[in-house]
Amino acid sequence: MKAVIQRVTKASVSVDGEVISSIGNGLCVLIGIKRDDSKEDIKYIVRKILNTKIFDNNDKKWGASVMDKQYEILCISQFTLYHNLKGNRLDYHRAMPAQESEPFYNNFLAELGKNYKPELIKDGKFGAMMEVNIQNSGPVTLEIESPVKSDPHIKLYESNEA
């Protein structure tokens, strides 16, 4: 599972010219799901989204998370994050098929809501052609990917300490 996290002052998603979700200060998160992702991947990505110190906190630069600031999160599913280039053509065989990824994405949103305030979490429309407007703050953009499960040396769970 992969998340492209952008710190924003505002962001919105439109479908067919109509805004369906918008946030103020917070995070805009593009979510990619690959074929073999599991509940452990969801938990890892959720923990990183909620706890990564990406905001300033009083006089401490990079000292606060989205939860510390009580900011909003706008999530958007984006299967293109798991692409391969074959010459100049895009191939998506690593991405989870839509019929499996939609319930998986909904489970991700539920887990995010279980660990944060559901009313501060917004999302786009799964499978729709969306227009995403992002006013990136900084600009700050992070890419986080859940660890590859086949490597026993990678810890899936870290402490929540700084």
C-alpha cells in the first residue's frame, strides 16, 4: 500500500464539475493499493498518516501531526500509484483490481476513522473521474509505502514515539 501525503491549506475533489468533498488545513492523501495488500498494510499506512510530524507546532518546526493539530484529511483512491512503464505504455498489473480494491479502500477509510475523528475525514468517489484541487503548503509532499512482507528484517509495527 502506498500513500502520497501532501500538506495543504485547502483541497477539494470534484466529479462532473460538482465539488463532492473539500477540506481546509490538513492532508490530501492519494492512496494506492497493490494486489497483495492486507489489513496490516492498512494499519501501517493509517498510523503513518496520523502520526507523522509534518506541521509546525508553536515554535517547533515539524513538531505536530495532523492529529495534534486536529486538521482534516482528504483521501483519494489512485490506482495509478502502482503502475509500471512498458516503454511508454502504462501497465497496472501490480494494482489491486477495482472489484477487490473498493472494499479494501473502504476498510482503509473505516480504520482511519476508528483511529481519528471520522467527521474530519473526507474522500473522493471511488472509480470516478475526479478533479483534485490541492493548495500544497510548503510545498510538503511525502511518499510512504507499507513494508514488503516477504522481508523478515522489516518491522511492520514501530513504536508511536517520535
